[in-house]
Amino acid sequence: MKRLAAVVALLGLATATACSSTDNKPAASGGSGGGGLYTTIDGNKPGIDPSGSANPFNPKGNSFVGYNAMKLAWTKNHLTDPNQFYPGIAASWEIAPDNSSLTVRLHPNNKWSDGKPVTAEDVRLSIAIAYSQGNTAFSLTPGAAGAASDVQVVDDKTLKITQDMKNPSVTFVRGIMDMPVVPAHVWNSVIPANIWDTIKAARGDDAAAEKAREDITALGQKIIAFAPPKDVSAGPFVLERVNPGEALLVKNKNFYNAANVGPDQVKVLNYTGNEQIWNYLIGGKLDSAPFTAVPADTMARIKQTPGNGVIKGFSPVALGMAFNQSKKPYDNVHVRRGLAYLIDRDQTTKVASPEGGTPAVTTTGIHQKPAQEWLGSELTALEPYKHDVAKAEEEFKAAGLQKKDGKWTLADGSPWTVQLRAPAPFSDWLAGAENIKSQLAESGVNAEVVTTADYPLYLEEIAAGKYDVGFWLIALGPAPYNIYQRLYGASNGWTNIGGKVTHSAPGKSGNWMGGAETIEVDGAKVNPGELTAKLNTAPAEEQKAIIAQLAKAANQDLPVIQLWDYVNTQFVNTSRFTGFPENDSDLLRQPHGVWIQLGMVKKKQ
């Protein structure tokens, strides 16, 4: 997995108000898109497997989100409200005022590409599949927060999904809307006829329930391995053919908004790294490309290509330099603060991510744009950790570090080297690490950059506690619970099961950050993991006060140093098609197939 795919996969992971798609209708039918071939890449799929089937649950499948793979709705990733969406399979929806239920209404005339109607039974079967795939809204862990307790088919085009209010979650609706929907008449052959009896049995806490959960887990593997004989799509396109270099999709004439789908065909090109994407863009081969880390000199070449343009907007992701506090000297907060003062975030961002990031104003755990919404004036009251060598030296001395012959050592006089870890394919992370290494060296701190072969291995090793310092994606909004899970969740020892929060010792149960269970904020001891858990159920008016406490905790305790906040930098070429989103549009947070299915993209006349 490359830099691009990692960010796309983590983008946005919830307050309850009535909501519908009234203001998000596709263009009126009867329009003409003009046809033509649209060429792009899929940010979630570096590498195309020609033997892969059109299975949206298989990571190597040829199911392209927004094109031939559909969800109930497409989240807008609003700054603070995770319950805002564009229509997908669902035409409209209503959320109960207390977030206890979601009623979904499907498009009345939508059909699968084989001509069969899209029905509530398709969604119901897709929900059964979701139970086997680990979706949090469909968790079978007894007492799990936000789990669906009942799925009722109201009529052929309407469903009502109810949340288990014994342990509710504000992310319940988001979890349901984000679920892939597949045709029941194709997938019935994989799903046991008694699946709902098994799901009901799995909700218990006895031996029979454990057996039922094991059966559903085994079913999940069977679903991932399933190869439908052909692609049956409810999206704007259907898979026609695939080879190692590209996948070709053709227009689904049965799609509910087919009259306003501009291109007749979509070609998804293969890539294995950012460099290939840069070359595609420089060669003018792509009509659009999602977020890609690009150095300044390469960006200049991309912009020189006729028709190429850059669109920028908000991306609810930031990059932090995370500490393993079970390793000395990073268990001492003064060491972490000293490093924060030594790193010039403006310089690091300019070197590593000049087009795709803005320097973090400070460490809060939140991207600075939603931080301004959540924290208001309290944001400016936090310690900014501006580059200040004198303050860094004060912090190091407070930690007991010693400076000998211009080099900082540990308290006992032994050498100290900051080992910065980053995955080799992530060009911006590596550039940032090298820049930080140079900055630290200028102030007498030895540092080295160590690379890991790929991102999956990197995640495996950091979770195993093998790194002292590593880069870590944070601020994954818009739901504040998801945001602070990155700092005060399982990776730092806290688990939330059935509304009960427990803390594991460093090195146990995935706790690689090794932070203290309680820290002092404003003179009082707080448990940041318990505060984070409260965000999962607290109403919006209570969330602000909790977030203010957690932002202060992150700011003074520094489990990570927040380096830069991502900018959603994307690429379009207007030589062949027009109608792309503008700067700061929330549509930039959608797969590009969503732009097309909503009727935006038209062939240039």
C-alpha cells in the first residue's frame, strides 16, 4: 500500500439530527453527458489484479468504489457532523432525533445492471454480510457500542435499522451508510438461509453464541473469496474487462441517473507507486486523480501539461510523530516537549508536503480546521511549540539529559540517538523524517532515519512495539470519538467494549504508545481513554467540553507531535471533460465516480 492509498483508506471514519438528501439530488433527467472515455486511477487500489473478481469485500477485487461498487450513501466528511451524506443506493434517509434508528428509502426506479430492481432485500442481505466483515455498526461483540439490533424491511424500497440503545454510539448511522450494497440474487448462493438465526444467536454470551460468532467469522472468509461469475452493478458503470495495466468499465444503462452520467466508459489505470501517477499526470493521461503526495518540482511539471488543474480542499487527516513511551527517554514528557520545540514544523512541511499539507498550528489531535470549530478561542490558548532552541534545552535539562561536547546524551551520560521510522514507499514521510533528522542534528541531537519495506509491515511492527518513534496518521474525523481513538484508543492501551473502558499495560493488547493511564490537566487527574469513550455516546453539546479537555491533554502530554495537517490536493484535466468540483467543495472528499454518478462531469463540447 502506498502513501496515497493509506490516506484515502483512512479518510474520515457522528450528532443525530433528521437528515435527507433533499438538497443533494442528482441533475434532472434528460440531460446529455456527451459520452467518451474517462481515464483515472483508484486511490484505494495500487496494483490491478487481472484475476480478481468484482467483489467489493476482497481487497484485490476489481470493484471500484463509486463506479461499479455502491454504498447506501456517500459521507461528506463535514468538519464536525458525520451524519451528512450524498445519495448512493439510498435516495433519502431519516435519522431518529435520539439516533436510535435510521430509515432508508431507495431510489424508486434503480436497477442492477442485469435489469433486476434494487430492493430492500438487497440491502438486508448486504447487512447480513456486513456482520461478517467487522463493520462497527454490525458488531456481534456482546454489548458493543453502536450495534444494529434490528433490521426491518418496511416495503420493497424502505428499511428501518435500529440501534441497540443499551450502549448507543454517535457513529451508528455513519457505519450503516458506509456499507457496500450487493445484489441478493447473486450473493444468495454464498449466504446460508439461516443467517439471521445465526446473527440472533451470536448476540448472546453463552457457548452457543460463541459458536455462532465463529460461524459468522468463517462466513466472512468465504465472502472475501467469493468470485461472482460476472459484475452485477447498481452504480453508474459495470466492469467490462481487466488486464494487468487497466480495468475497463462501461456505462450501466439501468443506473437511476444514467441519463446524466457523462462518460460512456471509464478506464482505471494500474499503478504501484506515486511516481507512476506523476508520470500519468505529466503525460496528460488522467482526467482526474485523487490525493497524491507530490514534491514541488514535480507539481510544476504537472501544471505545465495542457488542461491539467489542481483542486484543493479540507482533508480530515493529520500526520503525527508518535512516541513509544515505554522506551527511554520518551517516557519523560520533558523530552517529548523538548523535541517539539526543536522541530520547525513550517520547514518540515515545506520540504515534505508543500502541496499536500499545512504546518500544524500546534498539537491538539485534531486537524486545525475542525479544531477551530470545536475549540474556538481555546485553540489559541494552547502551547504552540514554536521552534525555540532555548526552550528545548530547558526541557531537556528538566528531563535530566546532559549536553557533552555539543551533543545531548541520556541522564547517565550514554549516547542518545532518535531513531525515526517511516515506510519506504511514503515519499513525503521520508522527506519529513530526513528534514527532522537534520534539524535535530543542528541542535546536538543525534538522529537516524530507518525505513520499513512497505506500509502493512510498518503497521505490524509499530503495533508490536518495535519502534521508539514513528509516523502515525491522526485526526481522522469527523466523529470526535474516531479522532481521539488515534491518540487514546487501543494503540495507547484503552479498549471500549460494551461501554466498559479498560486499560492494558504497555506492550500488552496492542498498546505500543505506552502512555500513562491518567495525566494531569488543569491541576486535576484525568483518564483520556475514558474521556474518549464518552465521545462515543455524548450529545453534541457535551462533546465540546470533552474535546477541550482532550485537546489540552494531547497538547501538554504530547503522545505525538502533530507535524502537518493534510490538504486534499487533487488533479483534473479539462481537455476532455468539465464540471469538476471547485476548491473547498466537500465533493472532493468523495470518490470521483460519485462526481460522475451525481451528473456533474460532462464531455467537453
